[in-house]
Amino acid sequence: MAFKKIIDSKKLLAFLTVFMLFGTNVLMAQTDASSPTGSKAGVNWLSVGYYVLLFLLIAISIAVIGKILKVYDLSQQIQGKKGIHWNNIMGVICLVFLVAGLGGAYWDITVQGSMTLPEAASKHGVKIDAMFLTTTIITLIVFVITQILLFTFLFRYRHSDKRRAYFLPHNNTIEKVWTIIPAIVLTILVIFGFFTWQEVENSSPVKGDVNIDVTGHQFAWEIRYAGPDGILGKKDFRLTAGANKLGIDFKDKNSMDDLQADTLVLPVNKVIRLNIFAQDVIHSVYMPHFRVQQNAVPGLPTFFKFTPTITTEEMRRKVDDPKFEYLLYCNKICGSSHYNMQRVVRVVTEGEYNQWIAKQKPYLTPALRTELKLAAADQKKSITQNRLALNN
Amino acid sequence: MSTLAVHDHGVAHHEEGHEHHHDTFLTKYVFSQDHKMIAKQFLITGITMAVIAMLLSILFRIQLAYPDKSFPLLETLLGRFAPEGRLDPEFYLSLVTIHGTIMVFFVLTAGLSGTFSNLLIPLQVGARDMASPFINMLSYWFFLTACVIMLSSFFIQKGPAGPGWTIYPPLSALPTAMKGSGMGMTLWLISMVCFVASSLMGGINYVSTVLNMRTKGMDLWKMPLTIWAFFLTAILGVLSFPVLVAGVVLLIFDRSFGTSFYLSDIVVNGQVMPFEGGSPILFQHLFWFLGHPEVYIVIMPAMGISSEVMSVNSRKPIFGYHAMVYSLIGITVLSFIVWGHHMFITGMNPFLGGVFMITTLIIAVPSAVKTFNWLATLWRGNIRFTPAMLFAIGMVSFFISGGITGIFLGNAALDINLHDTYFVVAHFHLVMGSAAIFGMLAGVYHWFPKMFGKMMDEKLGYLHFWLTFIGAYLVFFPMHFMGLDGVPRRYYAFTEFASMQRWLSVNMFITWAAIMSACAQVAFLYNFITSIFWGRKATQNPWQANTLEWTTPVERLHGNWPGEIPSVYRWPYDYSKPGAEEDYILQTTPLSQTMSSNLPHDFEDNPAGLEALNKWTSTQKANEEVK
């Protein structure tokens, strides 16, 4: 049993600790040394080797433990005893996992759960949050009960040679019960959810108090406000050229006073209608604080109507963060800079909004005006030619 | 040869046919038409693909955990895809795309259904081979071709496809929109067409084998739940995969021949494109018409395998066999009318959204029934913790945890804020990723003796299970909360948003948990490979199970049974029947041999049998009275 001696001699353990300490030191030294010189250092083979060796060591120690267990098991069997009761061990681990898992889940829900979005800053968002809370409570109850049953059954009914399982092929009553109960609970959720959804998506009246065009393209959002006339002018993607990056149709008089902005400023407690467009690929207008999301699809104009209820200032106080901003960002994969396609959204009082909108510049910049005067005739021609080509 | 054997099974001359036939290496291991060998080919290819996809996921997890750190090793390994040791943002998207595609299609569809349908359908219904062994072989070769084409996209200049595994146009249709929409996307589409061809050939074979080639006595209600699951999965696949091909072919037209099925009103980089009149939403309808049944194609075999494994190892009949079958059928039917829940916020008519919400939440009922029935199967069982059993249990646990979050996402109102966030990532990785892969691993551990004639090491199986089980929960549970904070999926880095930076520590934790789970798979691979060559030799029925496959010899003949195919007399779940000598009764044991354990219920459509039972019980009683 020389093999066993080596393992028992604690040399291995000592070697392991020394190795770990040494390795960590080397690694720390490496990071210290490499950080001032910059990242152009090339592959740090030492640390790669360290991790590989660490893994091998763990694998070897697992193999050693496995061998010890096997030897122990065999020696027990030689003595006429039963070996390790793996069924009992697994049963106990199941129970430990249940307790640790439920504890972990509780910790996660309290700690990380509190890192989630603050209260909804829009009228319909409050309803969505109520729906969310109801669903969470119901599902958490189901989650806890079923997981407890699963793992306690595993422990309670772990294998024993003395016992036989209870032959129970079916029981119609109990099966009916647990078909009907979920059905009832889900019916309630469906009805509740259906009406919430209908309310959120309700489009009458069609126009909002403030109508804003949001257009997504790789990788930014363009925001267009209606001018003093309160009406957004028409658009046509074929007119996109040069400074007219949204393809606004300036033959439509309503377009003349349309304004461009780089922040989405919204007056509080007014119905906002976002008209959502995309130029190249699908994007998604995502404003989680307002519980607003709608895809921006090329060729399919969409919209979302909502009423913000909490100004940015108020929200800053509520979340106790003076730098807090509402955000609009892209939530549909759209290319390399998908991860950085955002606009600040600011909810302000009506007075502040009126002041702000008065300062915004029109889309029809002097540069664009000259460009269009020159190009107006050409465009007309090219469109008719396109039509002709299509008809052929 | 095997087709011949199949048509007149039970005829004596069959055995002689075998002896004349000498397999060469090529016909035995490569171009094999034996369903058991094809199953192994699917399994090993599937495992290989799974390892590759897992490594890809570790790569992008490292990026998410350390977005500002440079890893020169990555540049050594990946070259231009990781300049200065940091992943290229477009390559990150490619990694996500290929990880998803491989896992969903190549591992959990072909690797799972392909392996276990091939292995178990003939063995468990009592057939010599599949209905069409040649098409079965073709199915594998198309699959392998698809795998090779998919992986080859890593070796082209612009890298693999990158618009996400759902490849929504216009992103996937416009090569100028991103690098991953160029050649890589073309290869993706070709690979997928090959894959669907493979899947259809397999599916048609499975359906026809189950319907036509069951042995004597094996009526539909005597089939194990595994077979029911594979059968319904195959039907789902046969009906939905062609729609994906239609969608893919139209996309190929849009990409290569200038049509406008999915494209309209497009301006890329200030350049007006000529496309008019198409609709990107059309592609989403076509895609999800397959895509949603696809997630049930992934989970139903896992459910079937888990049901079987849990019944065997609880030494107890599966609770509510009929309810289990009806819930599978319910899921199959409903899964065709729920696809719109992936599209609530795409601009689809809100009323349609409401309808899809109703159908989606209804599908939770059969799923709940299945869960409760599994729990009832464990109740008062005599549970043996084999590795297969542990994985089946893990499957149930994941199915519960991931399933209940589906109730959030299926609700259109809640989906507004949860759509495409990490909440979705957590949901489907638990319910479809983890649960299905655990079902698959349960199957591997359980039927390894049938595939290779050897046993896998149990202790390593335990280690593998606990590390993977705990690891998967550690990875996916925290993701729910990121989603609830509005953190979107498919973001290359969260550095650009002040509000997301506090999730960086969580991301680091998740990455290390993922690395731990990945390392745990080494235990599996080591166990799997060494057991094939040096494992303990298996006995004929190592788990004391009832089903037909355990009546075949350990040597695994081409044709499965050396003599006549056994007849079936009872359902597959007579475990721990009161009055029986052993705690299991094989399906091939006639009721006449088990008089002491027969129940009136066993003779439902058999009045003569019932009479015999009554006679037997009355004589027993009379005898006892005499004593």
C-alpha cells in the first residue's frame, strides 16, 4: 500500500498549498508588473500555465479521492460489510441542496431583486407592475412548493433494500384536481393580462398630446418633433440623401417647421405618441423605466402611446442618485455597435418643456434648403423613373 | 439486408442471413445502416458540437465579465477576431449566433432526437431496424455535412454569421449591415437547409417506424413514454421544419437574387436601396412557426427520457401514464398556435398578440400536469440514485424553474418590458437549455450499456451531475434580475451605460460559474471515452427495467434480437407490483405467468382474461380457507 502512504503523508497537501501560494504570488506580481507597461506584452504564458496546472491538480486530486473511496469500498466488502451507501449520501446532498438553494434564491431575490428597475414612471407601467407582482407571487409559491416536494421526496424515499415502492399507477381524482387548479389560475392570469395588454395598446384616440418621430439606424436614434403647427410632415425613404437624412418630404408644408433634437424631452402627464421607424435593420425602442418597448421595423411604421408621470428630477430624488437619467436604448440586435445605441430621455414639467422646444433647431437647415432647391427637380424625375421601371 | 429482415421478422431464415454478411470497417462504422450505430454517430457528433458551442460560450462570457481587459491569449487563438486580445464586437455577435444555432439545432435537436429516437424506437417497439435504414443513414450524413458547413464559417475572411440565431432580416439580408451577414450568413443558410433535410429524413423514419413496425402486442397504449415523446417530436418536426426551409429559401432569394420578400423602405449608410413591398415581420412569422415547435422538439424527448428513467429508478410506475401521453399530445397541438408570443412587440396587430397570449398560457396546463405527475412518481418510491436518475431529477427541477418564468414572458403585457432582456436568456437557458441537456445526459448515462455494452463510472457521474447542476443554477438564476433591471441581451459590453455597470460583478460571478460547469464536463467526457474502451462490462438488464431493449443481447446484433422478436403482453411500467416476485416485470412476460400480481385493471378489454383472473383468485381464496 505504498500508494496509499504517499497520499496519507500530507506531502501532497503541503505541495498543493505551496504551489497555490507561489502561483498566486507570481500572478499578482505579473499583473502588477504588466499594468504600467501596457497591454502590448504578448501572451502571459505563465498565468495560462498556472491555470492549466491548477486544473490538472484539481483533476488529479479528484482522481486520488476517487481511488481512496474505491479502496475503502473494497476493503469494506472484503470484511463482509456493505460499502458506501451512495443512495443515502445522494439523498442527504439533495436535502442540503434544497436548503442551500432556497436560501440562495432568497438571498438573490432580496439582494439582486432590489437592484432592479425603480417604480414605473408611466401610467400604464403601474398596471404592468401590478400584473408582474401578481404573477411573481403566484409563481414563487409554485416554485417553492414544487422544489421542496421534489427534493424532500428524493431524501425521504431514497433506496432501501427493506422497502418496496408503492404501486400507484394513477389516481383520476387527484389528476383532475391538478389539471383544473392550474387551469383556473392561468385563466385568471390570462384575463388580467389580456385586459392590461388591451389597455396598454389601446390606440384611441390615435393622436397623443405630443407626437414625436423616433427613427433608428445603425447606430443612433434620430428624434423629430413637430414644429409650432403640431403636425409632423410626411416622409419618404426615397428622398433620403445628403443632409436630408430622414427622407423628409418638404413638399408637405407641415414638414417646414419640424424640429430636430438630440435628447428626448417629454412633458410630464401628457399623452406621448412615439412614431417609430427604422431605416436599415430592425431596432427596438426600449425605455424600461416607462415599461415601453416597440420594435422599429423598416417598412412597417409602428407607434407606442404612453403618459410619463414622474419627472427626471423627482426620479433622481426617489432613487437617490443625482446623476440618474431615463434612457432610450436599442434592444434588438442590429450590428456591431448595438451595445451603444442610446438617447437620454428627460421628463420635465410643461413649462420647462415649452422653454426647451422653443430652442430646438428646425430640420430644414440653410444647407439643406440650398441642397433641396437644387435637387428638387432631379428627385421628381428619378421617382417617376423608378415607378416606370417597376411597372415594366 | 435489414429491410428484408424487417419485413418478415420472426421468420427463421433471418438468422442465417447474418452469418453470410461480413461488415467491413466502412460499412460497420462509417456508412452504417444499423440504427444503433447511427445513433452513436449522432451522439458523438452531437457531443462534439456541444463541446464546441460550450467553448464559444466561455469566450463570450469572458468578454462580458472583463469588458476592459485584454487577453493576449485570445489574439493568439483567434487572430483577427480578437485584435489586441479583446473580442471584436462583430465576432462577439457571431459567437452568440453560432453558440445558439449549434446548441438549439445541432445538439438539442439532432444530438438528442437523432441519438435516442434512432437508438430506442426500434429497440423499444420491437423492430429489427428503422423503416428505411438507408434514409436513416442519409439523415446522419446530411447532419454531418450541416455541421461541417456551419463550422467552416469560422475559417472565412469575415467570420461566421452574426445576426443572432433567429437571423432576422434585414440584418441577415443586407451584407453591408454587418460582417456576419456576408459569406458567413450564406454558409449558415446552406447548413440549415442540409440540417432540415436531415431532420425531415429522420422524422419521417421515426413516424413510420412507430406506426408500422411495432412488434406483436405492442399497441400504442403499451409504448413507453420515450417512444410517445419521440413519435410526437418527429411529427412536430415533419410539420414545422419545411416552413423554416420556405423562410430560409426566400431569404436566400432576397440576399442573392434581388427579391423583396422581407425587405422594404431600406436606407443603409445613406444609400437608398431598391427594395419595396416586403415585410421583415413575414420572416419572423415563418421562422417562429418552426421556432416555437422547435423548443418543444427540444424538450419533449428530454421529457420522455426523464419519465422513463424516473420510473425505472423510483421502482414505481410513472404516475398517470395516460395523462402524460395526453399532455404530450396537448403540447404538440398547442405548440403550433403559440408562435406569436415571440412577436408581441414587433408591430404585429395587438389583438393578435392577445390571442397568442391566451394560447401560450394554456400550454402551461399540460406542462404543469407533467410536473405534478413526475413528483407523484417519486412519492413513496424506492429511489435509486444512478447518475441517470440524478440528471432526470435535475431536468424536472430546471423545468419547473425555467417553466414558471414562461408565464411572465407569455403574458403580452409583461413581455413589453422583458422582451429580449436577460430575463429571456435566463428563461430559455433553464427550461430548454439546461432541462433538455439534462434529459439528454440522463439518456446517455441510462442507455450507455445498451449503446456500448459497458457501464459508465457512477462516482464520476455524481461529480459531473452536482457540479453541472449547481453551476447551471449559479449561471442562470442571477440573470433574471439583470433582465428585470432592463439589461438587454446580445450586448457586447455593458460599459456604455452607467446603470448597467453595477451588474459587472454579477457578470464576473456568472462567468466563473460557467467556467466551473464547463470544467465539470471534462469529468463526463473522460468518463464517456474511457468507459467505451475500459468500462465495466454491462449485464443484459443492468437497471432491472421492463422495456424491450433490455431483452436484447449485450453484444448488439444487427437486427437486435437473435431469434424471433419477442411479443409484448403488458405496459412498460409494472414496477413494484404487489404480489410479484421481483420489483419489475418485463413487458414480454405474459399475464398468465404473473397470476399472483395481476389486477382487474390489467384486463380492461379482455373479458376472457378477467374471467380467468376471477377464477384464479377464487381458487386461491378457497385454498387458503382449506389451510
